[in-house]
Amino acid sequence: MGAQASKQAVRRLPKTAKAETLESAPLESPSTIRAQVEAEAEALAAERKTEAIQEESRDPQLHKLLTELGPVKIEPTMTKMRMSDAMLGIIHERKRLEEAESVPSSALENRVSIDELFTILEHRKRLDPGTLDQPGALEALGKKYKMDTPTLETLYKYYNTMAVMPAATDDKDERRLGVWVNSKAEWKQAVNDTLSRQKEAARKAKEAALKEEMMAPPTTNAITEEKKDETEQQKKERELKELFSD
């Protein structure tokens, strides 16, 4: 009955991270993906709550008790209005921000969404070294993303996004290292260095395991087989002695 309504919606988060690509910049930021997941979780919670209400409505005893209680009565209250109230300033400022946010980003100069900003920063990591130093490169990017050249230059100078390295094959948690890179060449070099370190660590771990296995004492089965072989050899020697003694 009502217990189902109190269940929290399970967040369906991905178990493995998306594979990064060096070719094209993503069009969605991690915050947007998270917002979509949270929206799905809220929809699932609302659906479960509706099912719980429908189930409770079929309970005759509960329906009878609710009928006896009747509708909720809210007594009217009078509140004095003060024009100098600080809350009015908060409300006006909130309204101003909401109206500013309702204006399309294309109508404002250097106004981009978080997804567009993420794409701009990711775009740099997919360029060859020295591409942004070429004449007209920043102007072309600014025209593409509708941002003036000084703002784009300042953005690339002080801000960056992290490049995610591949996870080790033997890491059950699939932890991934993040590094700062400024070009496609740096990203590839960081990936190669990460793979080399993982390969070397796996080789050392394998050698340590083999060394530990060689230094370990023989098992019970090995001792038993050894004793069995010695016993059979002694038996053959005894049979030979008996044969020549006759």
C-alpha cells in the first residue's frame, strides 16, 4: 500500500564510462547527461507514487477513514504588505534573472549554453599542435560558435576540460585517469603513456605472482606423489635382490 510510495527511485547511472574519441567534440556536457538521468529518476518516482495512490484507493477501510476526515480546511490569514520588505527585492531580482534566461542565447552576444561551452573547450583537444596559432583560426572558431575572438582567446587561455584515459583491463572498478592536454598530439601521447604504464604494471604483477608461486612450499599432492615414486623404486630394487639371491 503506502509503503510503495516511500521507495526511492533508483538512479539508472551507466556502469561504464563512454569511450572518448579524438575525432569530433561531444555535443553534450556531463551535467546535461546527469540532468537527463535525474529527470528519468523523477519520472519513475512519480509513476511509483501514482501506482501507490491507486492501490490505496482500492482499500475500503482507508477510503472510509478519509471520508470521515473530510476535506482540509485552510483558515484565511491576513498579512500586511510592506514595500520595503527585503523579500520583495529577492523576488524582483529572481524575476529579472528568469526573464534574462528566457531570452534565446543567439540574441545575446557571447551567450552560450553549457553544452556549447563544453563543446568549445573539447574542440581544442582535437586540433593539431599550433592550429590555433595560425592566422584566422580563432576568428573561424568564433564565427562557428558565435563568440568574439578576444573572448574565445581568453577562454582557451584560462580554461580547459580533462581528457579521460583508458581504464586498465584488470581494474574491476574501471577507474580512469584524467589528464590536462591542449592538442590532439598531447592526448595521443598521454593515452600511449597510460597504456605503457598499465602494460608494465601488469608484467611486474605477473612476474611477482610467478616468483611467489616458485618460492611457495610443495603442496600435499606433490609430496604424496614423490613418496609414491620412491616407494615403487624401493620395491623394484627389493624384487631384483630377491631374484639374484635365489
